[in-house]
Amino acid sequence: MSSNVELCARRYAEALFGLGQSAGKLQVFQSNADDFAGILERSKDLKVSLSHPNIRREQRLQIVNELLAQCSYDEMFSNFVRLVVERGRIGIFPRIVHEFMLLRDDADGRLRGVVYSATALSSAQRQRLQERVQSKLGHEVVLKERIDASLIGGIRLEVDGRVYDGSVRHYLEQMKSALINGARV
């Protein structure tokens, strides 16, 4: 994605964040934005209709107004969506939503990460891991879980640009390197 697109999405997200923050509706806006992004994701025809250059602006606004009338979104959020459609930026809406989420996370002191494991973690394991990571980093941490059978066992954690690798595969690679280099294991 080009930096101009990212910059544009960030500016729209900052505008939505500022509006939501001043109105005390950040969570409402996040919920509305996630839902609307899901609608766009599920309906490629809608996304094309709202962004195609051969469809007049008035027609695009009519389409989005009909859609918004069926949704129970906050009125300020609905006006934001209309603005995005009017300006021809609906194609970057998912990126706007992502940037908005990052702004919320930053304001709330929240970090996001991914935990990779060879098999699915139990709810107790996930809870313990969450608590340990939050304790170590001093922030609320939201973890997504991904299965990676190549790890063999253990976990690999990526949070805030840092990687913590406690996987069996990583341990075996370290042992191999030590043996090749003549170090004691």
C-alpha cells in the first residue's frame, strides 16, 4: 500500500477519532466502523458501487444513504461514512478502520500481538499467557492466536515489534548452531 494511501487513511482515522473522543463515543464508532467494514467485505458489488468512477457522486450517496437507513449507526458516524463516500475514499475504508483502532489502542495504552503455537491453546493457557505478558510489559495486551505446526511445541509471541520465541523449533535451531560452531550445549 502506498504511503499516500496510508497517510490519507490515517488523516480520516484521526478525524473520526477526534470526533469520537470529543463526543465520548470511541467504542460506538469502533463498533459501527467494524460492522460497516464487514458489510463492505461481504459485498464486493456494494464496494464497487460506492467507489466506481462511472457512478455519479449523487448515485453513490443515494446508495450509501439507503444502506445507512437500514443500519442503526450513530448519526455522527453515518455522516462520516457519507463524507468518505462523497470524497471517493471508500476503497481505503478498511485501512481507516485499522488506523482508528491503532489510535484507540495508543490512547488506551493497549498493545496488540500475535501468539503462535503448534496447537490451539486452552483457555487457561491463554489466560495465563495474557496475564504474564501484561505483567511483563506493563500494558493491556490483546493477543490473536495463530496455529503454526512448524513450531513443534512451545510458543512464539510477537508484541510491539518484539519477538519472544520459546518454541521447540527455535531451541533446536539454537542447538544446531551451537553444535556447528563447536560450542557446548
